[in-house]
Amino acid sequence: MTPRLPGKLVHLPLISTWGFQYIIRSQVPIRTFGIRSLNPPETSRFNVGHDLPVLKSTPTAALERKANTLPLRTGAIATKKGMTAIYDTETGKRVPCTVLQLDRVEVVSHKTRQKHGYYAVQLGSGWRKPANLTKSLLGHFTANGISPKRHVYEFRVKDESGLLPVGQMVNADWFQEGQYVDARSNSKGKGFAGVMKRHGFGGQDRSHGVSLTHRSLGSAGPSQGGGSRVYPGKKMAGNMGNEQNTVQNLKILKVDSENGIVVVNGSVSGPRGCVVRIQDAIKKPWPEDMSPSSS
Amino acid sequence: MASSSPILRQLGCFRSLLKPQPQPQPLLQSPLNRRALSTVYSTRPTPKPLPENLPEQFIKQLPLHLRPKDPKVRRPIPPPPPSPCTKCKDPVAAVEEAQLAVLDPTGERRALFDYRRSPRSVKPGDIVRVTFKNGDPFNGVCLSIRLRGLDTSFLLRNHLTRVGVEMAIKVYSPNVESVEIVQRAQKRKRRARLFYMRDPKHDMGTVENIVTNYIRQKRALSGKKRAPVKGRK
């Protein structure tokens, strides 16, 4: 950025904190601009040392807190194809299941602690016409040598050992039969819904003098003395559904890497054809065999 | 006596204009606003080329049009890899077929209930006897057949201890050991779902007598003394 010089040069010789300063690093002076504190924080000479505990409000401590609930390896982007059932031939039990399909899931890029503050694998799936992409997004794909992707999502991992190489394909055999996953997807949209449907309110009487407000909420808040206002977060009518929902601990019943099919136990939020992100379940032990799939 | 004519007196208001005005002194003499005579009459200096090998930290200080431009790179757009979706358009059907290949390898069950295609199949109104893996049989009139691929099921109705009992049975369930047609409907039913048979007027009552007759005949034909009973003591 070019410096903003004052219009009149008379002001220049005045020493001002808003002007630029010279910081001399390795012989070549670098000019820096911007607002800086008049009282920079003083470092305490007692608070420095490698064996001191990490302060709780630092990014390092935040990552440490999160370490136990972050998966060791990336997940995958899938499409919900529909529901069916699988019979257990031994017990004769019928297990309802959801069929998911992986479509050309590839690693697009990484997020690293050094640059972005956390570790994550950016995956893309499907294919999109290059003409329908913005130039910046197209450049993002082509710089990494990836064909343009329809869906791009990030999957957080614990550390850099979970970062797959860019361009690697994630197939259905990335998951093993019998392991548990969390499925994340947007629920079915219900449009503008009233309070009875959206929040399960009881509604009002059919009769006893109630007119025209049989399905509406009662009072929205206390009267004078109680604040005489509507508190933030009051449950009201509004848009329902189409929110992200995570279904945890779904068992993987079947994997077909040739057709990219992953069959999970039970139901997954959202309509048929929606994008589902599946990753190792955080509330179950991590899968033992973590060999990367052959691309 | 008038000293000056009334016309001149009226023009007196313009007197202030005739007074010599004090020159307004510029408060700030900016060096940018002044141009020396030599610069005005000299030729415009040709812009000097930028010094080569300018250190990187100085490039930011240059105006935008002077900064060296990044070379334009046209990277090829990689073609998409082959998609499994084109190979398998309907994964739900694929999963169901794989299940059916295990549960019904000969296609016998399918033929027994596909009443739209196979004439030998169970039809609504038939009396059916189902034996389960654990040995319990269930007999009843078939009220309806629900064709839903792997989830195909049929509804049987009977009376047990004079209480109406209905049971929906999944055709492909591994718990179902055998399905026998005990008696065909006398006349072709004109409805696909015979829910009217729940009404007392049309209720068939118990079918136990018909089934025991059938079992007796079957035993006589096969020449066995007693039908083997599984899982019971």
C-alpha cells in the first residue's frame, strides 16, 4: 500500500504516531504503516520460559483442548442416494440403512497450523463445468492440478500426519465395514413454519373464546416489571429445516469401492441427493487400520 | 448648497472598489504549488527506468502501474477422472440386488409373490401357511401383498382364540422358512387389498380347520406318520 501523505507538506516534519516508521531488519529498512498502540504491552521477565504452562486463551491451548475430539484422518464427501434395508442372515434381523455414493472425491488443498491456524484437508467431489466457475476458484483447482469440483468441503484433522497428499483420491474403501462414522448434512427444508411445528408448542384452545389464534404462540414475553420486552432467542415462527445436522455413530454396513457405495446404518438428514459429509466418529475409538486407499 | 451632484452621491457606494486592496498573503507557501521559471521553460524530464534487482521490500512502495507484473500463467484444466456414478446409476437398486442374491438366490420367493407377473403366485384371498425359522407356523388369509423390492411383504389375517390377528410378514426375511398356499381363493378377488374382510360381515373367521385338513392330506401323500415339529418340546 502506498502511504497516505498529508495534503500539506508542512505537517510532515511534525513527529506523529500516525505516520510511518522505519523498522530495520537485516540492514534493509522496511517501512511499516498503520495504527499501533501508544503503550505496547511490556513483556514480563518472569513470564518467559519454555517450561511455563501454555496460557488458556492462546491458539496453542485451543488446539490442545480440541485434540481429543479431532479425527486423525480425513472424511469424505458423499451423496445421499436413498434408503433400503439389509438383512442379517444369521439373526434374521432387518437393519434399515442409507446408501451413500462417493463421486471422484479428491484432495484439493490443505489448511495448516502455520498458515491458517489449524489442520484440515480440503476435499472436492463431483465435476463442474469450468465455464461455470469463477476465475479465482478455477485457478485454485488448476494450481493444484485438480479438475474443477462441484462440492468443496474441509475436514479437520488432528495434526499434519492426517494431511493426505494433494490430488489423492478418496475412495469408498477409505472406510471399513463395521467402523463408525458421523454423517453431517443439511436437513430437509420446511419453509416458514409456525411455532407448533417448529418448536412443538401446544397451541391454543379450539374454543373457550379463542378466535383466530388456534395455532399461534401465547405471550412473547413478560410485561412491565419483567423487562417489558421480548428476550433474545425467543422461539417464534420462522424458517424451519435446511440446517446442518450431524448424526453421530453410524455403523458402516457395506462398502463397495468399485461403485463408490458406502452403506451406513440408520438414517441421515436431508433429502435424496443431498451432500453428506462422513468422517470417523469422534465418540468411538478411531479405526485401527488406517492405510490410505489406493488411488 | 450641494457639494456634489446627486448622481455622483449615488455612485459613492462603489468607492470601496476603487480603494487599493491589500494583497492576500498565502498562509502556507507550499513548495508544490510554486513552479520555478526554469522548470516551466525546460523540457519534461524523461522518466528514468527503475533500477534493476530492486529488493523485494521496496516493490510495495512503488505505485501500482510501476510494479513488475506477475507473468500470466495459463494452466491447463485437468480432465475429470472417471466417475463411479456413470457406472452405477442407481446404487440403492445395486445394494438391494446384492441382498436378494443372498436371500433369494433361485428367485423362488420373488416368483411366489410377484402377483402381477407370475400366475403361480400368492394372490389376495388365498389361505397361506408360513413357517418360521424358530418353528412357529402362522396361517391366515392373505389380505394384501405389498411389492417394494427387498421390503416386499404380505398381510395375513386369522382368528386365534376368537380374536382377530393380523401379521405382516416380510417375504425375503431369513426368518421365514417356507410359505405354502393352502387353498386358493374360490373366485378371483376384484380388489388388490381385501381390508373389507376385517368387517364382521365379511370376516372369514379362523382358518385352522382348512389348514389342519391340508396338513393331514399332505402327510397322507408323503406317507409320513407325523410332521416333524421344529424347536418344540
